Amino acid sequence: MEAREATIKEYCKQLKMGKVFYQEYQDIQADTQEAFLAELLSRELEHREMTRKNRNLKAANFDRIKTFEGYSFDNIQLPASLTVEDIKKIEPVKRKENLILYGPVGTGNYRKFLFMERFLMKAC
């Protein structure tokens, strides 16, 4: 049986079918050979479509969605009237107060802005 699987694997490699094609074929339950083949090809098409979308998203080089998870506020100075929780809950914006984010490069000002922007977009 292993020789047959090795042969199938080699054929898939030569035909550029991918690993998913031969890894899942044993899971397919079908009444006829045509139904089996249709399901196998359908799964391969779904896999290729997903791979294509992921490749295109990666090539588009979109910004990663950033949150405050793992963000360190250790080097951030806040006014006495503002807490870290206020920033996370965008309280200054809710109170219609100006909020100025400034500081050296790499301190996360843009990250804070993006997070607050997304939070506001969800609230609307």
C-alpha cells in the first residue's frame, strides 16, 4: 500500500497538484468513482482559491491589524487626568476632547491611533 501512496505522491508532484490533493483523498466518502473524483477536484479547487487569496493578500502588503494586546505603556507619559484605560476605551474622543499623540519614532503613537479609529468605526 505504501508503494501506491508513494506513486500517487510522485504523480501529484509531477502534475503540480500539491500535497493537499493526495493527503485528503482517503477521507472522501463517495458512492461512485465520479462522485469521488468530483469531491477530490472540488477540494483541490477550494484549496487553490484559498492559497491564491492568501498569496494576493500577502503581496498587497496591507498593514497588520494592531491592537493593544502585548503593547507596553511603560515609556508613555500621560497627563494626570488621563489613564491607560481611558485611552483603551477612547474616553477623550467620547468626551469630544482633543487628543495629541506625539513622541519618538517607535513608541506606538500610530498604533494607538489605529486602534482608536477601529474602535470608533465599530461603535458607529
